[in-house]
Amino acid sequence: MFVAAVIVSALLALATAFSGYGKLTGNPQVVEPLTTKLGVPRRFIPVLGALLLAGAVGTVAGIWWAPIGIAATGCFVVYFLGAVITHVRAKDWAGVVPTGLLMVFSAAALTLRLLSL
């Protein structure tokens, strides 16, 4: 179980770090859909990016210290649940699927890490 947890955690950390970096650097391809389609205030974008990067670091650190990995992946489940709700409220159905997949992937990383204890 531990090997599967490491693989899934590493992939989750990579995806979230990439997304967080795009938000923190103000990449227009990342920021514009959030502000125009979803109505996220521009001042929240760096906060969301920082949360994603912190979660990515916590997920990787959780490979060696389980409590922080469990906390980070649990927070990712909540983060992406909020993102799914935001996409649904904005009727952005195309954005629900990738965000929902990241939520499921986060739940899988959390479950695998718990099972590997």
C-alpha cells in the first residue's frame, strides 16, 4: 500500500504545485477563467496558489511523516470540494470534471496514506 500511496501522493503534489505556481505567477491562462467565469476576486488568486503549493509540500513531506501527509491530502479534498461547488454554482460544467477528478485523486491519496500506516 505504501508504494501506491507514494506514487499517488507524488502525482497529486505535482499537479497541485503546477496549478499553484500558475496562480501565484498570475498566468493569464490560469487566472482569467477564475475571475471571469467563476467570479473569484483577483485578490484571492494568490491565496489559492499559496494553499495549493503548501498542500503540495505537505503531501510530499507526508511520505516521510504520515500526519502531515494525512492533513495535507485531507485539506485537498476540502479545497477541491469547494472548487467543484464553485464551478457548479457558476454553471461551468466543463470545469467540474477536472476539478472533481482532482478531488477524487486527493481522496485516493488520503485513503492510501491511511491504509499504509
